[in-house]
Amino acid sequence: MAQSRREDTSDALRALPSVDRLVGSESLGALADSVGTDTVTHAARQAIDAARSAILAGTADVAPSLESLAEQVAASIDDLLGPRPRRVINAAGVIIHTNLGRAPLSRAAIEAMGNVARGYSDLEYDLGAGERGSRHAHPERLLQFLTGAEAAIVVNNNASAVLLALAAIAGGREVIVSRGEAVEIGGRFRIPDVLRQSGAMLVEVGTTNRTYAADYAEAITENTGALLRVHRSNFLVVGFTNTPDAAEIAEIAHSRGVPLLNDLGSGCMLDTAQFGLVPEPTVRDTLEREGSDIALFSGDKLLGGPQAGIALGRKDLIDKMKGHPLARAVRIDKLDLAALTATLQAYARGAALEEVPVWRMISADVATLDERALRWQEGIGGDGLRVVEAETAVGGGSLPGGTLPTRALAIEQSRANADALAARLRVSGSHPAIVGRIEDDRLLLDPRTVLPEEDDELMAAVRAALQG
């Protein structure tokens, strides 16, 4: 039997085509003309190597046909050369979906990126003076206007902003943090690790669930470089808890001549309570009412712009950040800078609710969402479709636990297996990928997180997936 197995393996290996034969096959000839012979040869070699490994491992008894290998080569090249990251329609009901790129950009932000990308720009050039300028100047005036801050700096993300602030303001000194805020968020980003990398030394106060203002006061020494507050962006602590008001901590910090740094995570410019969400202090409140010296937050969460880290507050502290060597290593690029500036301009015009997609989604009324879900139901057609009550999560480390009522289109198991349908919608090559969520063995598609201009594409993709 072992001899027979060896013979079968040898026969299967001999049946594999050569790389030249596969590349020269009729079905791959046109592909080689369009993408280049080297690219096709590379993919062909990989396909044959994979087939050989499967035969030797005993997971394949025969060699795949020439046509099958050619299809694998074509699929591999499409994956290699196709648009990446791939466009996705987010019907999952999570507004700021970290895995799907967080906040979608406004049209103005996209146009601003295109304008800068097409040619040169005054990124670091003062057109009026005809000499070198600063990239910080572009968003700084807007941030000062919107938040009342004395100064601002923008870097490539909020993790960088926190790292830069700690290094520039408290490097080599102690930084006091509540034990309940020495947290880890996505991608294993841990506050204690960031502190170590910045050169600052962590001093934890309080306990996981209860910290008092007096804990901060008692921990301050001559070697204290800053007090740090950290937003619990992706979890809640409930029950027997205590967290001092930010204004209490600020009063202690200022009475002892120590700056208070406040990592807000998202950084909110608008009142969230008006939409039925938990009240979130705005950036202006953080600086003016609560008394933080520096506020730090992301550009691509509740602000609704591109990936960026924003630090603003006292000018002397921001100047230290601007002058620190790390500032160049973490600086924002010109495309994100253009998109961020355009996003901030929407706030400055009072048009964020109408123009910034994140806030359009948050402020959408349930009646409108119900109409869209019913339109989806009619446009897709057939049995097994129902419009149901559901909840949309804000997500993205913003307003932990915060949800909004919505209406979703539910595709029942009687129409299609939920897992199989969800997979077909994710990998469809003829339409944008569609990501929904499964609840109670049904696939739910939430219109709150789908841009209205994507409705027709979504309906077409679902119809195709249900037929396939």
C-alpha cells in the first residue's frame, strides 16, 4: 500500500506542468500582455509550488488541471494588483469602525486631498513672505478658533501625540496616572508602555475602580513632570467606583505647578447629549471649564476626519512639543493635513452635522432610517426580508457602550444561511465588499452606517449574493 501511495504521489508530481507551460497557456497569454510576463511567471511559480506541497502532504491525490492552475494565477494577480485597501460598504451598525478605517471622509476632505495630491502645495512655504513656513500653521488657526486653545500641533495619530507630549513635557520625570486609567486599547497600545518609551516614569495612584483627587495630591513630588488623565475609550467601570472630576485634578495640578495632560481619545467638538448619547465633554470644555493644560485626541474618530493626532492647549507646552526631535518623526503628511483642515473648516462654518459623515450618521433620525430600510427591502425583493428595530454602536473607542436606535434590514435564515450570505457579501468581486452583522441567526444590514449614495450598490450586491 505504501508503495502504491508513493507511485500515486510520483504520478501526480509528474503531471504538474512546468512554469513555462503554464505561463504560455492560452488563458494566461492576454494576462501576461496586460500585467507583464514577470508578474504572471511569479504567480505561476507560486501556484505550482502550492500544488506540489499539497501533493507531498497528502492533501491532494492528483495534480490540478492546467485550467485550474491558470484560474489560481489570475486570482492571485487580481489580489496582488487590485485596489488595496479594498472599498467596503459598512452595514454593520458601528459608526466609527476601527477595522474598516474608522471615519469616512467628507466630500470636501476628499477634494482637498485630491487638490494637494495633483501637484505641489504650500505645505511648508509662506506664500505671502516668499519663504519657508510651517505645516502646523494650516490647522492651528482653526483649532484655536474652535477650542479656544492658545496653540496646537497635529501629528500622524493620537498615540504619537501622547508619546510626543510625554517626551517633551515630562521626559525623565514622573507622570501620575490613575490605576484605572493605565489602560490598553486596540493594537496593544498600553499607557504604561508609552510612558516608558517617552522617557517618563509611571506613578500609579488609586485603585482600579476608585481614585480620588487626594491620591494625585499625595503623589506629587519635586520630580513630578505631569498629571495624565486617560479616556477609558473602549470599556466602562461600573458599580463601586469613583473618578474625580477633571476640574478637581486640574486645581491640584495648578496649585503645585504641574501641567495636566488629558488624553481624550476621540475629542468631541459637538454636544453628544442632543442625540441621546452620554454627555461627552467637548474639547473646549476640557480646556476652559475643566482646566486641562493640554488636550490630546484623534482626528479620525468623533472629529470625523483623517487619521491624525491633535494636541492643543498652553502655548509654552505646545512649543516644547513642536521643538522636540520626535515631532519630525511623527509629523502628519500633506494629504491627511489637507483632509483635516477641510474637516475643521466644516465645524468652523457650523456645517459639521450636514457635511461630516460621522455626524450625519449620529444625527440621522429613525424615521429616515426606517424609510431607507424599507426601500432596501423593496429593492432587493423576495421573501425572508424584514425591517426590524436595532441599535447602532458609536464604536471606535468613542462613547463606550453608547448606542443609537436604528432600523435594520434583517435577512432571515429561511432566505439564506446568515454566515454563508455574509461571506458572499464580503468577498464579492463584482461589487464593493459589504460588511453586516449577524444577530439571532439573521444577517442585519444597518442603514445608519451606510452612506445614502451607497444604497443602490448595496441592494445590487445583496440581490446578487442571494441568487448565488
